[in-house]
Amino acid sequence: MQTFSYDQLYQFTFEMLTKIGCPEADAKIGTEVLLSADLRGVDSHGVARLSGYVRLWEKGRINAKPNIHVSYETPSTAVVDGDGGLGLVVAPFAMKVAIEKAKNVGTGWVSVKNSNHYGIAGYHAMMALEHDMIGISLTNASPLVAPTFSRERLLGTNPISVAIPAKNQPPFVADMATTTAANGKLEILQRKGLDTPTGWVQDKDGSPTTSANGVKDGGALLPLGGDREHGSHKGYALGAIVDIFSAVLSGANYGPWVPPFVAFLDPLPNLVGEGIGHFFGAMRVDAFRPADEFKSHMDNWITRFRSATPTRGNEKVLIPGDPERELEAIRKSDGIPLLDPVVKDLTELGERFGVKF
């Protein structure tokens, strides 16, 4: 394990994105989105994924200079065509469209097609906070998840994020996969040589396994809940909703047709749509009640929940967003730790492109 400053990782990532042809403005926003994951402790979605994006670009599956544009719209809705661009760049563009529509008519809803992996869902939802808006961010992803009772992998980890502003308290920020665990957590366990907890993965025959390589060996991630007795049908339903909002609504690929993130696997033939899909929402708080009044009550809500009596062995009750916010403060001052395999990967990537890591 080695620790790097935010500025070190920012400079390397920015230079790498410009090396593959991204305009400086796109490289800047892409770097910010990627590193927001490392700052907030979502290590699986940060710089550890940079080489994955580069490999997709090398395979011609990412357009470094996309013409991102609105292809259809009404006063409160839009479809954004990402033109095969980095999801790290496409998603902020689409969220800005949602925010502008909310400014004009109270709410904005944007579905996206022809995009790629967009980093952490929370970054995009949180863009709404500075405008006194509630932000919503969804995306579908590579099919690694078996619906309840299925052996087949038909859904992605399909995260949901909702960011809600408060007044004096930090905002409420939920950011979660609709699986028991995100695939990135498996990648981290693989690098550490550790097994998974029970309920994360099933093997190729549909039986429970604790192997961190279970998905690589033909198995599948499990929906939130793990099995039917623990509510996996609810996780399955949530993942399905994300898939439909993100892709069936926009014209992106859905279900088993979503292109894989890994470059060594080719997309299926006869795709049903264009690229990966996302969905964004922005709701102006004052379209419902005065923003200051709402935020004062959010402060009250947060304070009351934080003051709940904790169960034995636990120090306090947390609000969604607390762990990430606390870790962000630490990593901004103390640096961002990277596992040795990630450091090796990034060092080799830099050597290939003449960028010092």
C-alpha cells in the first residue's frame, strides 16, 4: 500500500486523458469525477479504473472527442446522446441539462444513451446540491448480476444515488449499488487474495460461493439481499428499474446487451441500443416549499436520526453520506492510499504513454 496526494493523482490522470485525445476541458471534468471516488473511499471506481478506460479507447469503444448533444427534449425532459464518449464526461453534461430544465420549470429529467461507465453515481447527483435542488443519478452496467432464481447474468450492479441539500448539516447523499456488493469490491478482494462474505456471489451452477473469483469463473453477483429469504427480489426489482429508466427509456443497450467494461470482451452481436445508459433527475426544492424552510427541516431530520440510540457495540447512527464525507476530509489532508497492484498497473500505463506516475 502506498499513499499519493490528490494533486499527484490529478496531474497523472489529467495527462493520461489528454494523451488519449480528450480536450483539456473534458480531461479536467473526467479527472475530477474519477478522483472523487478515491476521495470518498469508493476505491474501486477511482484511478484503479483508469487503465480500463484507456484499453476501451484503444479498442475503439470510447470516443475521446465526442459530440455530446441533446437528441430530443421537452421543457422538463431530454435524451442526451453521448456519442460514445467517456461516461465521466457525458454524465456531467447530462446532469447540467437536467439542472437547467429544473431551473426553468421546477424539475428536469434526462435519460442518456451511447455513453460509457460514468464513475460513481454520487458525483453526478451531488451536482444539484449547490442549486438548492435534489439530485438523482442512475446508470446501468455490464451484466454481471443474476436476477432472483436465475443462473444467467442479465443485469448490472445498476447503482442509485440521491443527494438532498440541508442548511447547516452536511447533505444527505445515498450512493449504492442494487447488488449486495459492487463488482469493484470483488476486484479489491481479488487483489488482496481474500474471500467474499456469504451472499455476494453465486457460482456458475447458481449455488452460493465465497470465492472472489466466482464471477470470473462463470458465476454471478447477487441482487441486494443475496437470496429470496433475505429480500433479493427487492434488489432485483431496483436493478431492473435502473436498467429501464437508463436504457429502455433512452435507446441505450439494456439487460444482457449492455457492453462489458473490460476491453478483452466484445459487445454482443445484434445490440438492441447504443452504448450504456444513464438517468438523471434534478428537482428544485422551492418548487415544493421554500428552500430555506425545507433545508431547516432537513437539518432537524438529520439531527434527530444522528441522535438515535445506537445498538450495542456501535458508537453512533450514521446518515447516508457520512462515511464518505469523513473519509474525504482525511484523504484530502493525508493522501489517497493505493494498493500495490494498482500502483504497478498505473506505473506501467504511464510508461506506455510517456506519462510519469
